Amino acid sequence: MKTVLAEARQVPLAKQVEEVVLETPVIDIHTHLYEPIFKELLLWGIDELLIYHYLIAETFRHLEEPYESFSARSKEAQAELVWEHLFLKHSPISEACRGVLTTLHLLGLDVKKRDLNSLRGWFANQKVDTHISRCMELAGVSKIYMTNSPFDDLERPAWERGFQRDERFAAALRIDPLVLSWKETAPKLNQWGYKVDANARSQESFAEIRRFLNEWTKRIKANYVMVSLPSDFQFPCDSESTRIIEQAVLPHCEEHGLPFALMPGVKRAVNPQLRLAGDGVGTSNLQMLQNFCSAYPKNKFLVTALARENQHELCVIARKFRNLHIFGCWWFTNIPVLIEEISRMRLELLGLSFTPQHSDARVLDQLVYKWQHSRKIIAETLSDKYTALAQTGWQVTRPEIERDVKALFGGEFERFCRASF
């Protein structure tokens, strides 16, 4: 025993932290990936990596052809344009470009040849189930949380038919159309047998919305309910959105013990010609979040904010309300410079009571680079914090480091999901 402890002491602290962070399995609590049964909804392969909306938006920084001309091209032709402009005509130094190369490198592919057809050939020979396992192994991901919408016409039929679940995947119930587009959603609910009114005001409507939420929560075995919010969202106010949240969503979540995940800061279709790549970011008034946490202390709120400007206030609110758990660096904040800044801020204000990252992956292969890049930043940040502790005389042990990293990589999230307030 003494020999083991002596050896542990001889390993530099930074090295120990790096080893633990790289070896600890992570629960990826928010992605846009799907179980294999959903087939075309589960995106993977080199062409999907290249036409990821981050890269499309970046390509148009160089491309002069009309937006509609690009959109009319086949997936393969779009990927070739992205490859040409971002990887061949310019060095691929953006995070999205580097991510593609990190993924290919860790999959064992030779990127030095810059041969897109060769890369396509390799992916064409992969079987999806094996590829899922390989990507999860390389990323160190033990479980993938999906984003599941009953309002998606491609997704809904599979849930209604029922299928044997893949235990590697967990479900989260996405309800953006219900909360944000009631005028369009109400007729669909009526068509599906839920008697709701056009203005979301009657108690009968709220009861029917709760019945809808209850049935879908059970059908997909949802672990939390989620919605992305525009940057100008307010609470309280008398709107269809807030009435539905107050009268249906929050009672449902409290009854089932489910967190309600809020993702504020989106500005939809800033440039609609870019389609999915055309959404932007806005600074949110987080007073609405403080109001939610205060008015509904028995409800649990998971939150990640899109704007950098909201990160400090979000941490301060989390210090005041134990029913708030903040997570991840979402979308435009999921770049190294901001992951480091935000992670340090959260550690300094919240200790270990948050989840520093989720991949937000839309393409399966992205798991590989997003966790590879994030783990490196998290390891360096934690190492700095432990070194600062050592300067006070407090020496952390390797088992303590392992405990802390396990909490950050999904342990605190799971504890929060089980909690009752």
C-alpha cells in the first residue's frame, strides 16, 4: 500500500489530473443524435461532417455563388465545395474544421493525403452499429442523451410503432413547437385527439396538454423536458408560451420529478437564406430564470445560455437557487477560448456542482472531437485549481480527483435529476 501511495505522489499533479479526465467515462447530456432505428435521422460520415451548418456558414465567408444555388446541390456536391474552400484553398484552423480533422485522425484515417474520395470509401465500409460503439469508445462517452420531438414527422412514427431501445441512448422530450408556436401546434394536437383551444387559456386545454406530455414522457421514457428560448423571452408575462409553461409544463415536470431544461439566447433565422446555419445569438434577460427558480422551488431547472454575456449572471443565479443546474457550452460558446473561460468561472463560483460540457453533436462522429477537445481544456483548468489548493497546504489525492471528475462528467447531473426539493 505504501508503495502505491508513494508512486502516486511521484506522478506530477497535472499528469494525474490529465489521466483521470481522459479515462473517466462521460454522460453526454445533450446531443442531436439518434438511436439506429431512426436511420436517416442519425447522421454520420464524412459528407455529414462537412455539411454541418457551422461549416456551411463558414464556407459562405469565401463562396460567392447564390445561397439557393448551394442549397440546390446534392449533399455530396455541397461537401465537395466545403472541402475545397475550407480545407484546400485555406488552412482549416477554425474549431469546426479542426474538429473534422481530429475526428478523422482518431478514427485512424490519413488526412495528409487530403483525398476526400478515399475518406468517403472508408466510411462507406462501416456498419452503423459498430461505428456508434467506436465513436463512443474514442470519445469516452458511456451514454448519449438524444433530443426527441413528437412534432418531428420523421421521428414520431417510430415512437408510435414502438421498438427495442438501444441502452446506449437516453431520451429527452423537446417541446419547442408546443411552447413557442402554439397557433401552428394547436391544430395538430386537435388532430391527434387532444382537445385544446386556439389561445391556450382554458383549463381543459391545459389538462389536455398535460395528457399529451404525460403520454409522450412515458412513451419515450424521457429523462427531462426541454425547450430552446428566444433571447427576448420574458417571465412572467401573459403570453401563450408562459401560460403553457405555468399551467401545463411545470406541473407535469413536478409531478414526474423531471427537470425542465431551458436554453435561452437563440435568434432564429437571422439570415434565412442560410437555412439551419442562419440562426444567431442574442443576450437574454435572465431575470426570467431567477423568477422561475423563485416562483417554483419544487421544480428543477437545467440551463445552458447561448450568449457569452449571460454566463456570469447565470452562475450567480445558480449560487442562489439549488433547483438550478447549469450545463455545457452551447453552440456558439462551444469553442476552446470560451469553454476555458466559462469552465473556470463556474469552478470558481460553483465548485463542482455543475456539468461543464455536453457535445451538442448533430453528427455521430463529432462526439470524437468535441470530447477530445473539451477534455483537454477541462483537465488544464482543473489542474490549475488543484495547484492553487496545494499552495494553501491542501493536497488532493487521486481518488479525490477521480470523485470530482466523475461528478463533473455526469454524476452531478444524475444526482440533480434524482433530487427532490
